[in-house]
Amino acid sequence: MNFRQWLEVVETEDEEDAAQKNAELYFSIGHGDDDPDYVVWAYIDGKIQIAEPEDGGDVTHGSVWGHSVTDRSFKGRYEKNTGRLSIVKPERLRFYGTPTVVMQAIHRAFDYITDVHEF
């Protein structure tokens, strides 16, 4: 194996490790395992809309608003107890930061935010 081949293997492994860590972080925020006190949210029509699980069940963006809406919207999960918040950007905007207007709406909706993670 020459240096170029070795470098390609290392870069691929690093990308896979990063993707695995990113997935683990995503699923650790507001998915009910470590902190069952969470909500799902979506930025729809210029407002943050919030849904909470009922009676220990799970709630998803698709089950509340439908995938046709939330796949085109900023959305995420929020842990009330820890203040951790995830932001999932619409596919067409995944390489850009979250717009200021969306961040302002998020901060109005959730008064206790400790960590924000964008995906």
C-alpha cells in the first residue's frame, strides 16, 4: 500500500467515525432515553410549533406535522431538564448556518438553552 492509498483509507475511516459520533449525538438529544422530558419542535410559517409526548409515548415530527412539511422545515428536539436543543436543517440548506430569524424564534420559544447542536 502506498502513501496515497493509506491516506484514502485513513480519511474514509475518519469520515465514518465522525458520522458515527454525529449520529450518536443526534440520537442522544431528546429521544426519550436519557431524558424523557422532551419536546419536538418545527419552524413552520414563521413560528416555532411544539409537540410533547403523551403518557410516556414517543412523538415524532412526521407523526405531528407530516414529513411533507417537516422535511422542508427547520426542526429539532429540546430537553426541558438539560436545555439541550437540536436543529435539523432542511436538506437544501444543510451546508448553511441556521438563519438569525429561526434562532430568534427558538430563543423566544425555549427560555433555558444550554447547548445547541446543528445537524
